[in-house]
Amino acid sequence: MAKLLLQPMLIVLMLVGLKPVCWAQDPTFSQFNVNQAYYNAAYFGYHKGYQMAATYRTQWPNVPGKVFPGPLSTYYAMFNGYLQTGKSYAAGVGLFALQNIEGQGFLKTTTVGVAYAQHLNIKGNRKGTSPRTQLSLGFKPYVNIYSIDWDRLVFSDQLDINQGIVGQSAFNQTGIGTKLTFDTDFGLLLKNDFKGNHKWYNELGFAMAHILSPSISMTGSSNSSSRLPRKYVASYRTTVNLSKNKVFAGSTIVFENQQDFYHINTGIDLYYNPTGAATVIPFWISVMNRLSIAPSLGNTNALIASIQYKWLMGKKTKAAYYIAFSADLPYSGLALNTKGAYELSLGIIIPNKGQSQYSRCPHGTF
């Protein structure tokens, strides 16, 4: 029974702002390479085309709750497009939506927003249309809608050591409670094609989420502990062209910090293009290690295995489609008792009119 009651009680403490303090944490994704725009607004317009993408994540399916989709589920969808006028103006614009479900449906967070990214070419590339060095600045304003079902929660004054759950709680909240907040994120991204030779690519990104740090208290508390803490994300990706556009190898490093929660994902990426032709690179395999640190809480570190397949379709548009899957295999804390976490991502990228050349960088499509 303790396991069944623990999660609802933690949610109440987090939202009401009581001691001990339990800080809110944003959902995270294992597949950074297909969810970059979620972490950093500067990635909007990254593919120089129109992109539609969606990701579903289920975490810890062994936690008591719904059989499907699971008690801890996240849905994310976005659309973004690339705008360009001559050689002096390039930008990305987009829409996105996210819903995060926690605790058997006790708590839902729905996010809807827009995004804009300005892409600045610092140094041109004489060997291709893509810039040798580019700096991108982006921001995302959005609305968060929190919803909680008070009637499905169990409070401490309802617990009896012998009889379990008894009586009614003195807590005066009933029914469905909702709260709306406004917030914004900011990000920057620096990309480089080393010496413009299409052999070594590097990306360095930084983002700050929840700049406004709104209060998420469902009871109107003004306590500082009820404010959503800012999140900081730093990322680095690199790939090396090993075999005439057929094989690329590299690594991805992603660091996240939100209040007392720290995550660092480090891993190796392998991209394979059987033909070596100037088309999209179809195969991507990644193995990462996630270190998760939260003082005074049990940490769950994990190995993350991901695979993606990308292909072209259409005689005129040559749209690129992709599907990606990942599995988290925890090896500390609760470990495999949770049955890990799983992600599925789907997407399509359509080139802008007149855009016929594909990028040789495995991260970008056009």
C-alpha cells in the first residue's frame, strides 16, 4: 500500500508547497537527436525545410496504474518551417504541443506554444550552399495548463495504521483543479563544418527554460518553493566522415540541470549510408549512458539504446521520412524493477521549394 500512496502524496506536496519541498521536474527524452527543438528553440528551422514530428515516451511501465499508456507518459508534437530571403535573412518558425501525465492520471501538464529562431551565417562555405559556421538564436513563448484530480488523491489524515484509508480528509480541495501559467524559453546554437570540407561537424548548444519561473501552486500559495525552477541544458554533438560519406561516427553529450536534479547523457553515434550518395543518411545507431543525480533521492542511471531509419519518398518533393525507437535500461536505484522507459518518434521533412541539395551532415537533412 505504501507504494500506491507514495506518488499521490508527493504530487500534493509539490503543488501545495508544503515541507518537505519536492521540486517539479520537466519531462526528458532519451532521443536528443530527434527531439532537439524540445530542448533548444534555436533548432527550429534546422533542417531548412518543413518538419512535422511526434514523440511518445512511456516511463517506468511497472509502476501501478493504467495498462496503457502507462502511469508516466509524455506526448510531444511539433511543426516548424524554414524561411529565407536572399542570403541575408534566414529563420525558423514553429508550433509545438506537449502533454505529460503523472501518477495514474492524477496530474496532467499540457503545454502549447510557438517558436522563432534567427539563423546568422558567420562564415560562408565555398564548397556548398550550407554555411561553414552558423549561429542561431531562438525563443519559445508558451502556455502551461496544469490539471489535477483532487478526488483521486489520498491525504495523510486519511491513513490509519491498522485500517488503511479511512474517512474524509480535512483538505478542502475537491473535483478537478486547473491552473494556467505563461512562460518562455531561450536557446542558442553554434554549428561548424570544419574548414568547409564536409568531414568534421560540430554543434554546441545552450538553452534556458522557464525564464519567468511561474508559480505552479494549485492552492494559490505564494511560497517560493511553489515556483517552477529554471532548467539549463548544454549540448555538444560531433561527427566525423570516416568513409566517403558512407560511415560517420561521433558522440552526443547532453547536460540538464533543474534545481536539485542533474542529468548528463554521453554516448556514441554511428551513421551508415550504404551508397555514399548525396542523399539522406538512412541508418543511425546510438548507445548512451545517463547519469542521474538528485541529492537525497535514489538515482536511476541507465544505458540508452536508440535506432533510427530515414528514407526518401516522392518524385517531386523528395520528402524525408524517419522513425526512431529507444529503450532505457536502468542499472542502479530501482533498476529494472521499473522496466525502464521507451520512446517512439515519427517525422517527415519536406524541402523548401527550389531546395534540391541534401546536406552531408548526418544531423541535418537539407
